[in-house]
Amino acid sequence: LDKESGKEITASGMTFKILNTDTDKYVSQKVGDKHIEEWTTDEDGAVVLDQPLKAGNYRLVEIQAPEGFLKAEDVDFTITNSVVSETDPDGDPIKIITITDEQPKGKITLTKTDKETGEAMADVEYQLTAKEDILNPVDGSVIYEAGELVSQNKTDANGKIVIDDLPMGRYELKETLTQEGYVLSEQVHDINLKQEDENTKEYVVDLNVTNIKPVGRIHILKTDKDTEQPLGGVTFQLTAKEDIYSLDGRNTLLYEAGQPVSVDISENGQYVTNELGEIFIGDLPLGKYELKEIQPLEGYYSNPEPIEIDLSYDHSDQLIYLKEVTIQNEQTKVEITKTDITGEKELPGAQLSVFDTEGNLIETWESTEEAHVIRGLKINEEYTLHEDLAPTGYAAASDITFTIEDNGEPTKVVMKDEITKVEISKVDATTGEEIEGAKMSLTDKETGETIEEWTSTKEPHRMEGLHVGKTYILHEDTAPVGYELAQDIEFTIEDTGEVQKVIMEDTRKPNETVETGTDHHLGLFTGLALGSAGLITALTIRKKRNKK
């Protein structure tokens, strides 16, 4: 019989011997040519001796238990000569000996601790399921079907779970719920409770398991792209790139995709670099995040593209998921080019200045053959480029306003200077027509240096590159035939790119055939009047500048 249920064990396979305790010898019965000393139960779990036992004292000794059972204890019995009350189906008297067999059992002991600290973890839930059909050795019936829940338990204050009285068979033990902040263990424990012998009553499986409490951390370093110096005061925002759930088995939604993620003292997911250009963000639940610069440092281009930070659980025992992020910003850059009107030739020697909208001087410099670079001007601020002094021979350009755009590209400003232009006309004082043949020269009034000599033609004589603000003397060395020499004309070059016109008028000589005094004096008067007309100068200034 099964000791636990009292049911008959219908399985065959129990083998026993009978000891005559009076003679201390095992019973041996001759059946045909064989001597039988061991008997084995049939499929009904019973066996009948071939010959009756003689009166005496005996002991039934089990030498092999049925499959799935422990070896039973010896059973003593006595055969007497008195009438036996029990008979078999044929009416023959029999002595029925009942043996009780016990099934071995399994026991699982689990201890749960924090992997890092070693502290016991309470309220961690486990489920034990059958990995295969668990059969009852009494009659072969199914106790648990494969996949069926056998037991569900939580660890106690000492982090322990004890599951005992388990039938032999294969099981799976799986963690289904752990403490908040911890990662649910993915380990499935395969437990095989297999009877190894006929004497061991309990097979114990000890499990020491741990949980990890991983956290995500982000270290941000913000530096200048060119100098690699740290940049403090830059504001970033951290948001969840995806829905982030707890990993403890509860599947709690911690952050929705796009939601700002704040830890420590931050608000709305915003963090500002310290004086070392650093931000430390710790104790983040594992998942994917986005980091975006929302307030760059003044004088720097921003980094508009978000940075993905992947702190996803990698199914390892890693406790710290650290992401190092180095972000470089570039100072705003303005390239100021000073050229002639064609825009192709750099003009050195110009005195230039840049002012902000409040008139504050930002920088002043003298142009060279290379573009001048100014760094660190503010994004979306308006600035004015002013030419204080043009290069020699050029007129100062008008002011240029420009704005720094947050596009990461240098702002290019080109200021073009026009060369000074002078047209000198030698004309008839009466007709105003150009006169050919006059020998002319232009000298620097201050130095007396002759700038140029030429002979007048039917077209005005053009000169370029005369110095703004300088005074020149136009002199007629030889007048055309029939004309009087005109008086010198002084003129000053104005600061304009427009053509400046200088007109020198020549008067015809008096008619030498007129001899009368009256006529002579009249001619002399007329000549002087016409001669004085040669002093007329036409200087047209059309461009007005606003200097700082």
C-alpha cells in the first residue's frame, strides 16, 4: 500500500525475500528444477507463494521497492497451524501480508538577496510549474500536467521560500515579481527531483539567487570646439525617447515618450552645465532617452539635433549603465572682407569698426589682405560695420548692418569701397566745349609732388585713386593756341565714390587787330572777366555718410 494515500500500489516491481526468524535462514522453495528465494509483485502489486509456509515466525524483507517508492520496513508475521480465515479465489487458505511503501519527496529552498549589498529581499514572488507531467507512482495517474502551476510563493522577511512535499519530477521555478527598482530576474530554474536510491526520503534543492538594481547615469561634458575649454551655463533638456516601464514585473509606466525626465533638483528635465562644463544625471530607470540643447551659451551656435542616449537593459548583471557624452559648441564666426568695388581684391589699410545696436564698440581693426574674423557675437543680434577710414585712394563705404544666424555657418560680410574718381575738363569759357592741346599737370598741394601731366583732348581727363581729404592744384602749363593761360585751381577730394568734376575754363586771347584805346581797354576788361571764369570748379558730392 501507499503510505500517504492508503491505496494499493498497482505497479509491479516489488521484490522481497522471507526470513525464517526461528532458523535465521531465508525461505527457499523448489519449483520444478529451480529454487526460488525471491518473489516479485505482479501488475496488481501482489504475489502468491508457490508453496505454503510451515508454521513458524517469519520476516518479510523488501529488497527492491516498486518504482517511485522507498524500500519498506521489514514486516514480521507468524504462520500457525490453526485454521486460516482468509482464502484465495480458489478457496485455498491464505495469509495476507500488507506492506506499506513511502514515496520520496522533494523540497526547494530559495534564498533571495540583493546582488550588490547582500541584504535579504522580502516579497519577491516566485511560481513553480510542472515542466512535464508529474505522475503518481501508485497508479500512474497525472498529479500535475506539464505547465500547470504547482505553487506560488513570496519570500519572507529573511528572503526565503520553502516549497516541500513535492512529488518526484521536473519543475521550473521562475521569478514573477520583485521589489520596485529592481530588475525581474529572467533566470528560469530547471529543477529535477529524481529518486537516486530507495532510502533517501527527501531530496533538497537549495537555490541562492540575487536581484540587481541597475541605474542609468549620464555624464555630459560641454566644451569649445576649437579650444576644448569647458563651457558652463549651457542648458540641456532630457526627455524619454520611448515609453519607459519598470523592470520589476509590474510593468509600471514611469515616463511616456517625449516626457521630460527630472531627477535630483532639476525641473522640467532641464540641466545646466557647471563651471567645468559638466552635468551628472544619475539614478535613471533603464530605457532610451534624448538629450537636447535648449539654451546655448551667448556667442555660440547651438546644437539643435537631439542626441539619443541608450540606457536599455542588456540582460546582464551590470549595475551601472553609464553614458559619457561630449558635446562641442563652436563660437559664432563673422568673416568681414574689405574689397574694391569688384569684390575680388582685398583692400588693406581700411580702419573698420563693429558696433552693437546700443552703439557699443565691439571691435576695431585695420584691414589686411585676409578677411577679418570676429568670434563670439550673439545669435540673432544686429550689428553695424562702419568704415572709419578708407584705404588711400578709396571712398569710405556706407554702413552695413548684419545679424548672426544660428545655423552653424560663418556669417560673411563684404564691404566694398569705390575708388575716388575725378574728371578734369579743359573747356572754352564761352562755348563750354572741351579744348584740345592744353598742357596740364596736377600736383599735391602739401608736398608739391607732381601727380600727373597730360595734354587735354576732346574728352575730360579721368583720374582715379586720389586721396580723400587731400588738396590738389590743377595747373595749366601751356594753353592751346589762341587761349590765355588759366589760373590754377585748388580742389579737395571728397569722401564719395561718385565722379567728382573739376572744370578749368580758358578764355580766348583778345583780337590783336583792334588798336583803339577804347577798344583796347574794353578787350582787356573782357579778357580778365573771362580769365576769372577759369577759376570755376564743379565738385558734385552726391553721397552722404553717417559716421560713428
